[in-house]
Amino acid sequence: VIAALWAKMPAVIDEKRAYLQKVDDAGVSVYGHITEVLARILTAQPDNALDALESVSLEAKAGYFDAASAVAPPEPSSDLEHPSEWQVNTNALLTEPKGEDGAEVEEDDSLVTPNLLEEMSFFELSGVGLSREETHRVFASIHKLQQSKKLSSARLFGKILGTAKDYYVVEAKYVDEPERPEPEEGAPPPPVPLEASSEGCNTFAYFVTNDPSQEWTELPQVKPDQISAALLIRKLFTGDLQADVRAYPPFPGKEKEYLRAQIARIWTASTLCPKNKFTLDPEDPGELPFGVKPNDDYLPPPSSAMLQADHWCKSNASVLAIGRCTNPPKEEEEEGEEGAAKPKEPELEKETPALTPASESEWSTQLFSRLGAGSAVAVARSLRWPGAFSAAVMKEDKCSNLYIGYGHEALGAPFRPQAPPTIESEPDDLSEQVDMPLADENALFRAEAEKNLLEAPEEEPPAEE
């Protein structure tokens, strides 16, 4: 009898195990739950495992997937009579561009917008860039901006992150440069002359917006004192162009001027191009800044060569401490008096020209395979300005730059604000003069009067008739 019962035991055990392994609607079984509870207890090994059994069981149940909690997001509204704000703003990107007077502008086929979708595919390999949907919206917005403002060139400079809102930044040039406001009459000249339009840090015009479906705002031209002040402070952007920049030393302007100063610093320090793709010709400058011209004899090197930092070059000159890319021109000496000492001129900073090779200490490089070995994408990442990237496809001879970050350079040590000036000590107490006695004061007046009488010329008596 015992042998017969023992022979039936495997079948009974399999039957009971099958019962315990039956799953509910959520896909959980008693067998699996007990296994999970025992595994958690053995891992945690509490002091009193029996008391912890119920709490561990409840915790395990709470972590199981619940199909009822998985709710799909609502589908976009198809009600054309009551569209959402996002639909209205996005649909506006597909309408005809309008000028400043509100009238529709006829599109100019000569104004070509760069292929932003292709450029984002380069940076996507390195894990940076915009989403596909965001890229489409930004491209449509840039195209509309270029046609309405009549911009000969317009590219996405990048996206500067803020505490409340972000800034989309477009770098552009006008077909016909607009007239800039003249300085006020009687205003003292700035200590460092402003760089003219299409020169130095003011080579391009920059437009920003918090949302690609909203209007773009042109930032003012940057001044040297604003760049110099931006070197001494470190403030996160808020997303409001009219916000105050509370810092020490005081910054001369609002957030829009501070944003423009930081863009100038990023543009000069983190815009790269392949080596020998351009040449310098200061005597015959072309459309590019700093006398940079395309090299007609350029042949793209193999993609593997771009892994070396010295095969990349900075497209622009560096910013000097005075807030310009070049030292201001010397003023003509005025003819002064002979022998007069001439004031000592300040020492000029050493200028760093364009097309300077990139440094390995400031850039790291990677090579990504896109469609095969021949279409590899070389990407240079800035270590000095986190968020700055340059990508080059050597087989197609294409290069692009992008910045997505907070608009600040990396520091080797924690940032320390400049200390305020020392407090002046109190002046010495003034010693009061002792009053002269009245008798001595009268004696002085008497002596002065007698002296004047003795020195006065004698009057001649009138002549007799």
C-alpha cells in the first residue's frame, strides 16, 4: 500500500504545483508570489522574519503590474472648432510668412534654410540634439523667420537652458543690413569702441524665442563692456529677456544683453571646422568673418584622421579681455605742445586669429558609424563649454555646429564671486583752531590800517587861481 501511494506522489505534487501556478488577470500566481516573498526575506534577512512576512508580502503585491493603472494618453483633439493652444500655434508655422506690417511676404527661393533634419541626425549619434518632432517645428519656424526678415543665412545656433523657460537661438545675417540706432548726442564715448555690424562679435544677428511657434526676438548688438562684465559673473538664465541680472560686479544691462554676451563667448570659442577647409586672406575678405575664405584645393581627409584634435580648427578669432575679438585701432596723435609728456598707452592684448588648431585639453573626439565605414560621423565635444558639439561627415564634406547647455563654461575650481571693494576707514578727527583773543585781533587790524596810511601817496593841494 505504501509503495502504491509513493508511486502516485509525483503526479499529486505536479497537480498541486499546477494549481499554485495558476495566474490571475495581472499574471501573478500564488507560487510566484511565495517565491518572491521568500527571496526578499532571504535577501534582507530581517531580525524577526515571521513579523516581517506580512509587510514583505504586501510590498511585493504593490510592485506587481496592474493593467488598470496603465492608461493611454489622450489622443489629440480632432475638434477643429475648439483646437488646443498647441494645435493653433503649430498650425501657424505652416502658414505664409508675414512682414513687420502684417502683410503676407512672398517667398524668395534664393533664401535657403539649412537642412536641420540632416544636421540633427549627425548629432543624434552622440546622444545630443532635439527630438524629431521638435526638430520639425524648429525647422518650420526658422524657415518662416528667414523669409519674413529677409535673412541671407539662418541656422540653429542651439538651445540655452533656463530655470523657467529655455531659449532657442538662431544665428543669421540680413540680406541688407538694417540701420542701427546711433548713440545719443552728448553721451561720452565708451572706453572700448563697439565692433561694427558684420565684424567681430557682431558678425551675425541672433534671434531667440521660448517656443518655436512664437515670435522671434532679435537680440541687441553686444558691447565690449558687456562681454567683460560677463567674464566676472555666473548667473543661470530665467527665460525672461527683461529679467534683471542681479550680480556683483553689476552687469550693464538686462538678461537679453547678458544672453547676447554669453552667445558671443560661446560662438568664438566653440565653432569648429575641419583643418585646411578654409584659408585666411585678410587683404581680400569674403562673406565669412575674420578674413576666412573657402580653400579651393581642399580634399577631405579620411574619417579616422578626425579623431585627432589638431585636425579641427576654430572658425573664429578668440575674444579678448576687453570684450572685442581685435584690439581697437590706434587713434591719430594730436599735435600738442613741444615737450609735453604723452600719456602712456595701455598694453595691447595678444590676438588669437581664426583657424587656430583645436587643443586636446579642450576637446574630445569620437567617431560614429552611420550607414557604414564610409559614412562615419566625427564628433568633437567641447570640454571647456559643456554642450558645444561639432560634427563632420568627411565623405560628404559636411560640417555642423550645435550648442545645447546652460550657457556657462566649465571651471577647474568652484566659482568665487569677485569680492566687493574694501570699506574705507573713518577720517582722522579734525583739530579745532583756537580762537584769537579780541584784543589781539584788534591790534592786527590797527597795525594793518596804519601801514596802509603810511604807504598811501600824499595828495597835492589844489592850485590857486
